[in-house]
Amino acid sequence: MDTKTTGRPIRCKAAVARKAGEPLVIEEIIVAPPKSGEVRVRIICSSLCHSDVTFWKLKDPPGYFPRIFGHESYGIIESIGEDVHDVTEGDTVIPIFLPDCGECNTCKSPKSNICSKLPFKVGPWMHREETSRFTDLKGETIYHFLFISSFSQYTVVDVAHIVKVDPQIPPDRACLLSCGVSTGVGAALKTADVEAGSTVAIFGLGVIGLAVAEGARLRGAKRIIGVDVNEEKHEVGKKFGVTDFVNSRNCGDKPVSQVIMEMTDGGADYCFECVGMASLVHEAYVCCRMGWGKTIVVGVDKPGALLSFTSYEVLHHGKTLAGSLFGNLKPKSDIHLLVKRYMDKELELDKFVTHQVSLEDINKAFELLTEGKSLRCVIWMDK
């Protein structure tokens, strides 16, 4: 690494969102040196996630502008701040939006991945203090996104959000593990603990739903039912282990839950809601098997969305309903396991990448995703 930049601001290119929903602008920015507990990372590549698009469209808080989006990424540590001991300059890393401080009771426990010292939130600042490390060439503040902001050649990240990884994993595969793919695979492997020979129903075959299918495939699920409104997802799903497909718009007078109940002779062992709609959570809960069925909520619904169940059905039906933030994975211990499974040719990451572009063409990635033409588009910072 170039030690001449250590402790000094760096001038580099970034894709800056100036206004909600408008094309990102490629411009030069200033990235400040890392403070205590922080690292500055040279981003090699980043993939575009639906969360980036969702918040890019928001005109009001938690939408903030100007902002640097991006949170699925891979990079190399350029410099470290004080009190950073886990990583050093030159380490290859994956920034993760979910913190893992390693110090609080919840981070020390194997039962949770929700840090109590640095609670997750969608703020525009660094995690430990409400300041930014980005300014434009006029000196104006540029906001952070999910504590990562990887649509920049350099970014500053709290060390609690940094996971050191094997440099042998290709950058354009490693970045996928920052969010969506890990969330879906983790939901199947860890939250639900899918068993071999079981039946799985997945509501929504976007990247997260397909990643759930990949996780269920790894566990040996006998039947994986995909539910979506897009008929094209039928063929796509087959690549990820989906054995049956239901277009919820073609169920006639029957609710999709009834269709799945009939297909499975009583319900699926595991149901995953991967869209973010309360109505689909209810459908998933209805068609998970009475007595032992599990419904896993993975999709992010709008703030304030409510779920409603009668106490009778909760008590008498013997089903489990659970949330799965980041697949219940603990970033600093579980991501290594996924990397190993990819390197051992078990976890198939390659099929998630459908497009690759340069930073200058990042708006093409947004177009592809919003038009439903891509799963993951990888954005290279220097190509």
C-alpha cells in the first residue's frame, strides 16, 4: 500500500447521488483519514442491491442527499485509525452493513447477530459519531449509506463492520457475501435450519429468495417451491434448485397458500417471505405445516407494517414465526464459513452475477436492476 496517503485525505472518484431518483454523478471527492476504531478501504468492486435502489428513490428521511450509496463490496485496507487491532494495511476485506463489535453481550453470544453496542440503523453518518468522512471539492458534506458507501474508490468504515477474508476468493464473488446472498443462504442454513428431505416454499424469487433456494439446496431439501408474479423466474429458479413454481397471479380464486397446501398435502416444512409484504407473511404462515412448520420473515416491509394473528392459531397450530436479519449470520465468524464453502465449490456464487460494469457506467446497473433484467451487477472501481 502507498504509505504516502496514510493519515492524509485522499482525492478519488465516486458515484454521488445528488437528488432522489436522479442518475448518479461521477465526480471527484475527498475522503478523510480514518479516526479511532475506523479503517479506510480501497474498494475494488461493489454489487448493486435493491436496498441501494430503494433508498436512492426516497426524497425524505431516511433518504438523505447528496449521498454515496453501495454496501455490497470487497476491498483492501489502505490505512487504519487508532485502536484498530483485528486488521491492518493490505488486508483483503468485506464490509458488512451489520456490525459485529465482539465486545457486547449479544456479539459474544452465539444466539444473536444484533449488536447492542452499535445498534443497526439507517443513518447518514459514521456509526460511532454523527459525522461524515466525505466532502465534495467545494467542502460540502456527502452522506454515508449503511455505514459502508462503497460506490467510491475509497471509503471509511468502522472496524465493527469489517470482515477479513481469504485473498484467494475472486473480488466479484466476495462482494456478494456483504448482504443479499448471505442473508438468503443464512436464512435457510441458520435461521430455519432446513433439514434434508424437507419441503420449502419461497415467496419472492429475487436475489434473496434465490439465495434461500441455494441454501435449501445445500441442505438437501427434497422439494423447493418458488412463488413469484414474474413467469420468467420459473426458469431462473431452476438454476438455484427450485423444483416447482407457482405464479401467484394464476391461482384463480384460490389464495396462493391454499395452492401450496394442496401441492404439499398439508403445508411446507419451511416457508420464507422474501418480498417485504405483510400479506405474504400471512400467506406463508398459513401454508407452513401445522405442528412443526417454520415461517421465516426475510423481506423488509415498509415502516409501521403490522402482522395480525389470533391467539388461537398461535397456540393450537404449533407453528414458528421468526425474523431473519442478515440470515442470523454473525459477520466475523460465519462469513468465513461461506467463503470456504464457495472455495470448496459447494456454494455456487457465480450464477448470481449476471452483469458487470465500470464505475463510469454505474447508472446502467441501476437501469438493469429496476427493469428486472439483472440479479447482481458488479461495479468495478478502476476498470
